[in-house]
Amino acid sequence: MSLCKYCSKDIEDQKTTTCFNSYVDFEDNSSWPREVYPEDEKERCSVCNVVPGAIHHKDCYMERCPKCGKRLVSCGCLIKR
């Protein structure tokens, strides 16, 4: 069992299809809508198991930053400066 830090759902459970948190809060006090896992994907996300068109679970390294388009966990937009 692996629980998401946002929604507390088991990301390994096939019944879990998406995370519910729909915004990313940045250090500059702005909030941006989270990018979804592309709808044209054929399979679930290999990291966090969401279905195509759904919101990734917290800390999924496949999620893209809504500000810069790079991977959210490593782009630097969330880092305190």
C-alpha cells in the first residue's frame, strides 16, 4: 500500500484513478491549475498509476509544472529562494 500525501488514496489500487488536489501553490503565493496526465496516453501513469486525463498524485516525477512545463519535482519553481 502506498498512500498519496494529498488525497490519502492508495495509488496501487486499480480503483484509484486520480488525485483530487487540482492546484499547485507556489512560493510567490500564486496557485496554478495542475497539469493532467495526457489524455492520449494508452496506459496508466507508470509512477503514480493515474488514468489518462487525470491529475497525478503528489510527488509523481512524471507531473509537469504548470508554470514552466518541466518536471514539477525538479524544475525549481517550488524551491524557496
